[in-house]
Amino acid sequence: MKRLALPLILLAACASAPETHLQRPAPGPYAIAPGIDNIVQGEQPVVSPLKANESLSGRLVREGQRVRYPLPTESGQLSLIDCEAWGYARGSESQGELRVLDRDGKPVAQVHLAGRTLHQATLPFVAEDCGPYQVELLATEAFFRYVLVRHDSYSQYDSDQVIELGQRSEAQGWLAKQNEPVNYRVQGRPGQRIVVHVEPTHERGREYQRRWWFRRPLAAARLLAPGAATTQVHALRRGEKPFPKFVVGLAGQTLEQAAHSQVFVVPDNGFLHFWVAEQGEPEAGLFDLHLQRDLNWRPVQLRVANREDHALSQTQATFLLEPWMARIMDAMTDSSGQCVALVPDGAYSVVLTRGSTKDSRVIRLRSDQDDLFLIW
């Protein structure tokens, strides 16, 4: 089983750290995909340059159709080209290719598009010279509408780079391919508990992820189990190509052991090292990183019983902290149906598991509340 190693390189001056503070997506507002009506024979998208941190949209109306947009760039410039594509009917399947072509028309970067109704992909490209280059979008199976967004305010990562976050609570970044993590270091108090959460920068990706965690807490708990590689969108919209599933982990953890949210404890040296990787199908994407530091952690007594008030022993309670459904703690009830959980204040979905049976309750834990009673 492959383990993701975290380089223990402590960058004293961290020359690249100031640059990482500026990483951000194109500001928008982004172009809107055209509708499905009034298609005319021989229709072609309007062609204009895809400039830095700008967007454009169009539609392909027949299989095999392609469009090429000029891509003005400078030598060594990193561009992350995001494509979101829609079919023309619910459940319609389509495939395509997103490419960057050099002056000779040869692909120098490309990514495959495939999915049902909606699919998305991100294509990283570093210009070797000033070009000229073109972005090509080709419909290889059926056809689709699309929005292209070019992001130029991100930095390139060295394979052994550790990004210093210091005391920051938010950061943004990108991943080039699966199993190649981005490594971070944060500063904290020895023994401090920090909730680390990662989610797609892509607005629709965040929407799908949060809809999944809020509406399906039981399925969310199954996804949090080790080895669960199914993505939120696969279950939410069966058959569609998923948005990236970003996860966080510690040195020595496998990719399967990572999760979209985890609770980490700062070691004695005051520095916490962790990584962000991608666990789903897309090999590139943009992500937002959130850290919750100064939470009020305290023990809470939990009692679980059935409707006849009979205590339920050997019942596992999984506390998922809203709004990101971070798995804070698993606690097991004793013979009296009770257990103690160390959790911070906040709103939770509590998933109860007893044997092969699952149930869930949404609760809000007040700062003055030190006990909970849940009825199965």
C-alpha cells in the first residue's frame, strides 16, 4: 500500500512562502454557458483570445466539432485552464478533449472530458516560450456547451517544497495529478487540536460536496471509512464524472486513510506538517484549505437508549462537525449506554452505528451543555 511521504524540510527563510499567499482563482464574474435552443446548421462558437484570469463560453453542436482560442502567454507562465461542460439534455453523455497546441498545432498539454449531463476538468499548462499557443476544445462523442476559465494567479510547486502557513486559517492551492501531494506546515501550541478541511475551489464542486454531507450523513460516514474512494458526486448524480475529491493527511498515512476533514494535534515542537492530495478521478484541480484552531474542546457525556428507555450498549457515535461534516470523534457506549466524547462547541450530525444498523441525529451542542441524550 502506497504511503505519501511528507518531506521534513524546514524552510528557514521560505523564499517561496510570500508567493503562496497570493494564490487565488480568477476573480470573475465568469462567462455563462449558452442555452440549448436556436441551433443553426454550421453554427460555430465565436472565437476570441482566452486572456489571463478571464473566461469565455460557447457550445459545440455536432460530434467531431472543434474550436480553437488564442492563448496569449509569457515564457514560464503557469496557467490553469478550467473547463465545465453541460450536455443538451438530462442524462445525456458526452466526451471531449481539452488541449493546448503549440505553434505547429501539436498538443503540449491535454485532458480528457467525459461524463453525463455535467463534467469538469482542469488542465495545467506551463509555457516553454512566448508561443503562440492555442486552446482547443474537441467534441469526440456527442456534443456539449462549455465555460472555459483561465487562472493565472497560482504558483508552481517544487516536489520537495513545504508551504509555510504560520498562523493562517485559510489558503488556496492546486494539484497537478493524483498521488502527488502539496505539503504544508502550520504553527501552533503543543497539544493544540486543529480541524483541517479541504474543499474544491470550484463553486459547483463545493455545492455538491456540501449538499452531500448535509443531506446524506449516513453515506458521509461510510465515505469517511478507510478505503472508501467513492466520490460525493458519483452517489449524488450517478454516472457523472466527479469533481475532484480532495483529502488531507499526515506523514505516514495512506491516501485511503485520508479524509476531506481531519482533527490533527500539534506535536511538541509546535509545528504541524500535513498534506493535501486528490482521491477521485480528476488528476488536477483547485482547492480551498480551512483551519479551525481556537475551538472550545471539552468532554460531553452521551447516553443512547431506545424508545422504551432501555440503554443501548456497543453503539458507536460518530460526531460530524458542521458546516463541513468534519469527523471529530468516534465514541462507543458501555453497558449502561453511555460514553464520553471530547468535542468542541458547535452544530453536529451524530451518526449512530450498532452492528450493521445506522441512524443519525442532527444536534446543536451549546457551550453550557455537558450531556446529551439520544433516542434510537
